[in-house]
Amino acid sequence: MFSDKDRVENMDSRIKKCGIPDKTAGMHDCRKPPMVILSGPTAVGKTKLSIALARAADGEIISADSCQVYRCMDIGSAKITSGEMEGIPHHMINILDPWEEFSAALFKEKCLQCLSGIYEREHIPIVVGGTGFYVQALLRDIDFGSGDEADHSETPASQDIPGKNGAYRAWLEELAKQEGAARLHSMLGDIDPVSARSIHQNNQKRVIRALEFFHLTGEPISRHNEREREKEPAYNACYFVLNDQRERIYEKIGMRVDEMLRQGLVAEVERLREMGCHRGMVSMQGLGYKEILAYLEGELSLEEAVETIKRDTRHFAKRQLTWFRREKEVIWLNKDEFEYDEDRILKFMLEEMRTRGILETS
RNA sequence: AGGGGAAUAGUACAAUGGUAGUGCGGCGGUCUCCAAAACCGUUGAUGGGAGUUCGAUCCUCUCUUCCCCUG
């Protein structure tokens, strides 16, 4: 597999090109591998900008998107087409079948493999996508506490996600169903009172993960998280967040969903259903998919499904923005401040990258 | 024009002669292995005027607006 040590060694050639002394320290450390991140709420226009950026900076794109990793989910995930890629290499797109499970931990693992290749080619990795958690997992090199040294690289079944104990999880889920959320929450209180205080008892997913973590490692997840939270970014990164006025984003979401329908979202989901996809799958929890599945099963009218997609996508965009506000090192790109001029945005981004020694000053 | 009905938060609907509720939306937040997921918090209304009453969103009158029926 791929250790951190390997990655750092692969960096050497790249690092030599970073001539700028480290004045600012910490975040802009040129000894760290370079990385550009372009994120932002859904439908702001990340994809389009990313191509121009990759061109200008001689980069390769890594998609940080929890739906675009899946094959056969093109329209609903607003996946870039091969034509739109304009020859720029894209990673982390179409790497899984829809019935496979995916997670932030897996994302990070797979990204590390992509990164080594990109650095070998002396290209700049440009992480593009709206899944803030994935970006964070990569940027901070979060350890998800797999705990075991077993060689899982050969395991064919993706169910065997390291650090995830399926049987124990299932048992907890069953227990919650039988005895209620409060029961699990009080179990958590016994082993990890700190987590119990910060996780609401209704948030069963997280209560279960905290219990599972303790079960697997013998350590309270709160202590683990505290340690992880202190980590500095593992890369010399420019973390851009493209943003626009809220009403504009909402308006674009509505138009984009209508466009997806015109392009055949219903047919796409029908095809997935014929392949055996159902709502229990991680992939089918994606916006646009779960609602159209509900329509196909007669639970919603098409009109209701469409309105629900639009509404939930607006909610999603709002949550994304909440996430980015919390990330300290974000460089905001408010489109209105650039008068909606993409060239100006691009110029600004390149300048920021030079300041941090990610691009050579020219 | 005549007759009838209705006006409560952005919206849909409750309720009571004495602190006006709920869903949806809007806004804010949490997040370290399902994150396009899951969860939490918060905002905001009785159409205008007059009367009865200790007190009116509720009862009465009037104005305004909307809906239905007749012509």
C-alpha cells in the first residue's frame, strides 16, 4: 500500500521547484506537497472554472464528490462529460459501481494513490468538488482509526471497510430499533461521556459510530477526535470556495434540476433500478436518485419528486456553506465581487497560488 | 349588480371571550468512516376602522380584498 512516507519521498522533485522561502509558516509551508482545492455549494459553477484552472496551472483534477465516483450516475450527479474535460486528466470519477459502498476514509485512501502519480508527472493536483468532508479528510490527512494492520488491499468485497465492524453495527442498529435511541445514547454515556454530551441522542448514526469506535479500538472517539482536530493541513494548499448570492444559487439549482429532467434523469434512474439498485444503497441516497426512485415506485408524483429534489438541493447548498464557513483556511471567491468575470477569478486564483509557492512566479 | 362564504407567520392549516399552535419554507448550527447522509436550534401572524366587554383573533357594525352562485 501507500504510506505517508512514500508520498513525502515522491514529493522531492516537486519541492525543488518551490523556491519561495517560508515566510508565513504553517499553512503555506513549501516543504509540504502542493495542492489546489476548488469547492463551493452545488451549482455555482465549479466544474467550468476547474477546467480553465487546470489548463492555466498544468494540473490534474481529483473529484471530491460522493456521487460522481459512481458509474451510471451521470445526469443526477451533474458529472462532467468527457468532452467537457478537454483532455484534462480526471481522477476519482466512475471508479465504483452503484452497489458498492464508499466513505470518506476510502476516498482519502484512493486519493493518496492518485496523488503519487500526479506528483510523479510533476503536475499540480486540483481537488474539485462539493463534498466538504472528503476535502477535509484529504487535506488534514485524517486518520479514521482503522486500527488493524491486516492487509485489506486484496479484499475484493468493499463491505470490509477497515475500521468498520458490520456485525457490531448491525447489532447496535437492531438494539436501537428495539429499545430506542435513548438506550444507545446511555451506553455511549457509560464509555465516553464527552461524546455523549456533544452528540444528540437522536443522531443515531453518530452515536453508533462512537460506540463502534470504542468497540474496535478501546479508545473513546472523543479523545481520538480531539487529537485529530489539532492536525495542520498536510499540504501546501490553496483552498478556494466559489460562492454566489444565495438567491442566485437557489435559482440555478431550480434550473439545473429542470435541465436534468430534460436530459433524461428518469430514464437514468430506471436503468439503475433495472440493474438492481434500491434505496438501501449508499449511492441511491444521492439527491435526485432517491426521489426519482420514490416516483418510480409510485410514492410520489413526478411533480412532487421534482419539487422535493429542488428543495433538498437548496438545503444541501446551505449546509455546504455552513461547512465552508467553519474551515479556517478557505479563500472565498464571491462571484459578485469579481463582477461575474471568470477571467478575473482565474487571475486572482493564480496569483494566490504564486503567493504560496504553488506556482512558479513568472 | 344581487345573494352567499372567507380573511390567522412567506405558505398550508389549527385554536380559544383571558400566554395564538402545527407542518412546510426561510435563517443559523453540528459534523473526523453512509456526508448529496444524519442530526440540532431559531424566526415569524390574527387585513383596516369603530362598537359590546374588565378583557376581543373570536361577538356586532363598517371598509377593503379574495372566492363561489345568480344575471
